[in-house]
Amino acid sequence: MNRHDKPERFFRRWSVPAMIASLLSSLSGTGVQAASAVITGDGGWLFPAWESLSKVDNPGTARNIVLIKQIQQALEHEHIGLIVLVVPMKAPFYAQRLPADQPLSPAVMQRYDHLQNDLTHAGLGTLNIKPILQRTEQGNQTAFYRADYHWTAWSAENTADATAQLINTRYRLQGDPGGGAALGQWFDRRAFGDLASNFLPAVKRKAIGRDIYTVRHQAEKDLLIDDAPAPVQVIGNSFVQPYLGFTQKLSNALDRPVALTWNPGDVGPWATLLQSLESADFAQHKPQVIVWQFNEGQFHLGPDAAANWNAKGVTSLSQWHQRINKALP
């Protein structure tokens, strides 16, 4: 089964190379070259150079909030709730580690808080992830991998716990509890982060060194396919891929099956949502709640952002509305 053909209800362990492939895909169409794709900060902390440290696209953000609100209203007609998760950008979280000649603008530093306010003001269910990541930073635990684009499995799981609490507060899931994912034991694996392994020359990559990826072993229970309808559907990119454990932890915390539709970053959230809504699985078993994940650094990009999404991920606004109206009549 191709993982993009239908939502996943079982969780295979995805490798670090899978994360790297996802990142490479996310760069296609951006015009970013390997030599200039990474910003090197203090202590070997790496940041993606394709996310602007100075510019904020407020009109693009406002337009997308309107589109998401329209989705929320269409889903409500189908008795489906919507929770919008926006993962904070790495650079503002570690602003003190950026090089002195590449500071963050005040607008970028304040963008996430403004975005949360705008989503809430629009009446959209959302979760402020920034304080969750701040609480994750303790001891050896970090919110993001040092030389990688992604958040850590600790961040993914802590956010999943908070998402489960939000779902339980806002919605009463049908049926009796049961069928939640089992969680395996933690283990460590040393590997080069995707920003280091793909965008730095060998000498500099060696100097940066490997990161420790603390993730979970695959639980034996989740090697089996569970065909029970899932009341919750997660839709997003590689931040919610199985390797990092967001969906497994959400399922475990809810004690319910949770379905997952995810694509590499270059597909974009809009096409991934359409893929889920247009699937036969959605037509047969509509969820009660959709958790739709975005990244702060790309939130301003709409369905028609041809310079950023791959060919399959780009949809004109007129086509977008037509397909949504057909999927959610």
C-alpha cells in the first residue's frame, strides 16, 4: 500500500533517511541552492535559510485564515470538528544561537503570537505550541534537533498530549475508548541531521557532528493494521510522520484509533487536505475531528503558491473551491 493512497492506521518506524528525503522534497521549487540553504549558528546549530528571518507576509496569512475558516464551516456541515496546529519556526525559538550578522526582525519574532491571536479571533480551534516547546527544553531534551529541520520526538509527543486534551475539552468522541496505539520504549540513535547531511560539505559536516535522535521502538501491537474507523484524522507534513511519534502519542492519549495522511513539505498542507477529503476512506468513514498541521514559516503560502509547492501540490483558488465544494457538499 502506498502511504499516500489512504490514511495510515498503523505505524511503521520511519528512518532518518526518510526524514531527509522529505526535507529534500520540500526544497524543490524554492530556488534554494545547497551552498546557501543553511545558516550556521553558535554551537553547530543549523537553521533553514529558505525561511525568511526578516520578512512577514501578513496579507498572505490573512488570506489563508479566511480559507481555513471556510473549511471549518464546510466541515461543520458534516459534523466534523477542526483543530489547526501551527508548528513554530525553529529560528525564533533559538534566536540567541543565530549568527550576529543574520538577526531576526521584530516582525518575525512576534509573528507566531500574532498568528495565534488571529486564528483565535477568527473562531478557529488552535493550540499554542510555543509554550509546549519551551517546557520541553529541559536537561538534555531540546525542542528541535540541533542540525535538523524537524522538532524532536519529545516535542511531537508533548504537543500530541496537549492536542488530546484540547480534543477532549472541545468534543465528545463517539463510542467507547479502546484501540489506542501502544508506545514502545525510547532508544537513542546517532545520525547527521538533515540540514548537515544534505547541505554542508564533508569537512563542515564532520565539524558539526552527529545529533542524537531519541525516538521510540515500534510497539508490536502497531505492526498490525487496524481497520476500525478512526474518530480523529491527522493531516500534515513530515513533522507528524510516524518516525517522530505525534500520531501514535495522540492515539495513545485519546485511547482511540487515529488516522494519518501526510506528505513531504513540498506538497503543502492544501493538497494534503484535498487528498484526505477526496479519498474513498473519508467518504466511507468520516472522522469526528480533523487535526490539520501547518508550519509557521510556510503558513502564508496558499494553494496556488506555484514557486513553493510541487506540481501536484499547486491548485488555483478557483479549483480549490470547486474541489472543496465537491468533497464537502
